[in-house]
Amino acid sequence: MLVLYTLLIALLSWTSFNLEDNSSKGLLTLLNVILLTVPLVSVLFSTIYIYNSSEFIELMLSQPVPRKTIWFSLFSGLSVSLVFSFLLGAGIPLLIYAETEKATMMILIGILITLIFVSIAFLSSILFRDKAKGIGMSVLLWLYFAFLFDGIVLFLMFQFSDYPIEKIMVAITALSPVDLSRIMMLMQLDISAMMGYTGAIFKDFFGTGFGLLLTFLLLVAWIVFPFTFSLFKFNHKDL
């Protein structure tokens, strides 16, 4: 599975740069690919792996090993494997074709998105004992962050277009790690002028050093909180 994922990311990455006439267009194409493919594979692979490893987890729990150690080990193993696959598939073409600063930002975003959706997968798998429900919840969360959230935001913007809600939109983006990652990269590409007045608001906030730091911390929070809650449930769950 991981080999196929690596080959798929590599194919999409090389194709994105070779089909476009400049690196910025290639980065935009690859950004959309990463924000759809990486979360889906990360959340699905992690959820399925945890359910398939349930007997092994129960065996480990019968040993004198703290539950926290088992859960952290599972998270670390899955995260390192998926991050390595992403770096191998997308990191090489990014470093070859894109500017160093933009390539580094894209790689950082890919790593953070991977860790976020592995964390979400752990939360889904511990909340539902039934495998079908857990996988279904993981896919539903991916659909929400990848597609439904943007639709909700657009609906709110149309409904309240007569009010100055642009700054509120900046706060609302914190509710979606995918949108945070997208805006973070778009600010690096300096194409906020194409996004109109709202883009100027985003540029004023996310384009600053403080804005980038806050965005990074919010993405880290999206890793920490779901995993911490899943760890709490795992420590208190009767398996």
C-alpha cells in the first residue's frame, strides 16, 4: 500500500511540473493534489491499519507495557512511514523544480497534513469499535474538510455578503486544517491579489511572520488535540 502511495504521489508530482510552463503553476496543481490525496490516504491507511492490528494491540496490552507507550508507538510508526512515502514521492520533484523556500513550505505542509489526518484516524478508530463505522467516519471527516467545509464557508459569505465578515472568515479558516494549509501556501506564492478583497485580508494576516507562526501552531494543534483525546479514550477504554 505504501509503495503504491509513494509511486502515485511521485507520478502526480512529476506530472504536475512537466505539464505546466512554470514552477508556480506546477506548485498550484500539486497543492490541490496534495490537499486531496495525502489526507485521504493518511486517514484511510491509518484507520484500516489500527483495526487490522486490534489482536496485536490486545496482545501487547496483556504485557507489562503502558498503554500510552503502545499508542504512541503506533502513531509514530504510521506517521514516519507515511511521511517518508510523501517525502520520497513529492519531495524530490519539489526540490528540483520549485524555489527552495516554496518547496520547503510545500513539504512542510505535506508533513503536517499527513500527521493531522493520522491523528484524526486514531480518534475515529478509538471512538468506534465497529470497523465499518470507524472507516466511514474517517472518510466522512475527509469529505468534510476537503469539500463540505468550503461549501459552508461560501454559503456564509453569500448569506452575509452585506456585512464586513472578512476578518471573521480568517478566524473560521482555523476550523479546517486543509484550508489553513491552502492559504498558507497561497500566501507564499503571492497570488492573493487574485482572491479579491478577502485575499487582501488573508495577505495582511497570514502573510506576516506572526500570521505564519500562528498558522503553524494551529496546524500543530490539529495534530495534538485529536491524538491526545484518542490517547485519553484508549487509556480508559475496555478492550
